[in-house]
Amino acid sequence: MKIAIFSTKPYDREFLLAANKEHSLHFCEERLTLESAIFAHESEAVCIFVNDIADAAVLKALARQGTRLLLLRCAGFNQVDLAEATRLGIEVRRVPSYSPFAVAEHTLALILTLNRKTHRAFNRVRDGNFSLDGLLGFDLHGSTVGIIGTGKIGCLTARPLHAMGCRILGYDTFPNEDFTREGGTYVGLDEIIAESDILSLHVPLTPETHYIINAESLARTKRGMMLINTSRGALVDANALVGALKSGQVGYVGLDVYEQEAEVFFQDLSGEIIQDDTLQRLLSFPNVLITSHQAFFTSTAMTNIAETTLQNVADYEDRRSSANEVKCSGDR
Ligand code: NAD
């Protein structure tokens, strides 16, 4: 099968080529947009990542060119107009879980780095500055950690933090026993926002979770709390977050995702003028740590993404239904 693969970096090629045995893979570095869709001409399958656009107009263009299968190299599918895909007869298959461990571990890395400021200490010591001023942290032991979204990643984030002596609170529309087994206690949204010293987001982006963290919820947090988002950028109103950082209401922020990340993440813009003023303001705070949507980025996860994507093609060709199919009324 001819597969057009968008948003490809050298590492995507490496892992997909290693997993591929029989298909004709065509790599495109550009994101999928209405303009770049022509690259997929006569490709029965199109493979995309988190910041590609698969809205109604793009899907129509793909369908006209012969695309029948949309492969997501990710779990989230908020970038796809599923209703339009169904209308056009385009099947959508995703990789629901490639390594929840990778994302949970990165979440922990952000929490530990922000708290103990090892990123600042690294630069300071290399510059011959051995002073401790400004590096004061707090014991995680005894802190209250709120996990919003207690699915696979939320549970795995709770596990090490509980082992370190944190009190773990959870909020989810579908509570599950795994979370309570990890030592978590379910509370309501208002309570988790008000009681957490560290609040970590692990819900998918849906109309219900869009801006779940906004000016009003930030005003109700503990003063000086830590907010971590490794899920999807638009869970947080970034402009409201800038205000909360300026006032000191929020004391630490760790972001692996950002609402407008499609314009900047995954690219080397070190010689360019970044036009996004909100992102630049966030980067100017000493207590903000931003990574470029890299939480998933381990060799284990990349291998799983490539192998599951090609298994999704095999299942499609053999007309095998699979839990990786994303339906219009899917499990958002
Ligand atoms: P999951 O489906 O296992 O868990 C999501 C949880 O969110 C579920 O328990 C669900 O009930 C809950 N939920 C859904 N809507 C809700 C709502 N409105 N209010 C409260 N809870 C709600 O998913 P997962 O594998 O744990 O992944 C979580 C998210 O992590 C994904 O949706 C994706 O956006 C993000 N992610 C990020 C990266 C990265 O590299 N940064 C990688 C993979 C996944």
C-alpha cells in the first residue's frame, strides 16, 4: 500500500523503516494542511502526528485523491474531524497506548526539575557559580498531588509520587479502581483545584476539557502551587496562566504542550524571531519549564508507534476490526 507520511523527522523515518516490510512509504517533512495534502496524491493511506490538520476541508481533499485510511501516530485524535471522516468513508486508526510510562516519567522529570531547579544548577555550576541562593526546593514527601484524568498515564504518574510519600488526589468522569490501588483518592474538580500543591493534567482535549484550567480556576488554587501539563495545550488558557505567574498565584509551571505549539514545536527556530508573545512571556519566567512535546519520546515508544501503525495497516487490509479504530462517537 502507498502510505504518505506527514510531519516526518529523521527519527520517524528510522523507526517506521525498521518496522516496515511490505509497504511503499513516502515521507513528507511538512505538516498535513490543505496546501500540503497534494503530497498524498493516490496514497490509500495517510499517516499523521499531533499537529497535523485533518479538518473537513483537508479530509475532502484527501478523499478526492484516493485516501481511505488515516493513520494517527499518536493517541489523541482532537485534530481529526471524525464526523467528516465517516461521511467520506475514511477509516481512522490510532496508537492508543505506545508507552504511558514514557509520558508519566517525563511528568515526574518536570516536577522534580522545577522543584529542585537542577536545570538552573547545571548552568550555574558550569559558570563557576556554586551559590545556593534561589535554588531552594520543598520536600515532595507530604505534598498533595492532584491528578486530573486518572487513565493510563494519570495512574502511572500517581504511582511513584505515592511511593515518595505524596497525598494523591484524583478527578475523572470515569473513576477506576487502578487509581485507588495506586493510593489515590477521588475528589471533585473544585476540591482538587483548591487542595493540590502540584496539579498534573492527564485528560484528553475535548469540548468539556478545553481550558479546564482558566483564570477562574487558577484564582482558586493554593498560592504558589505547581501546574504540570503533559496532555494537550488547550487544556490551559495560557494567557490566564501568564497572569497567575505574574501575581505569584502559580509558583511553578511545567508544560510539554502548548495551545499554539503547531507553529513552533518540533522545529529549530533558534535563529528566528518567535512571533508568539504569550509563549515568549512564558519562557521569560524563571519558574517555567517548557519542553517541546517530547514526553512520548523514548525508543520504546517510537518502536511501539511504528509497529502499531503498520499493524493498523495490516488490520485494515484484512478487514479486521480493532480497538485502535476511532469512530465518530469514539472514546474521547
Ligand atoms: P486514557 O484514555 O487512559 O485516560 C484519560 C482519562 O481522562 C480517562 O480516565 C477518562 O475517563 C478521563 N477523562 C476524559 N474526559 C474527561 C473529563 N471531561 N473530565 C475528567 N476526566 C476525563 O489516556 P492516557 O493514555 O492516560 O493519555 C492521556 C492524555 O495524554 C492523552 O489524551 C493525550 O492528550 C496525552 N498524551 C500526551 C503525550 C505527550 O507526548 N505529551 C503522549 C501521549 C498522550
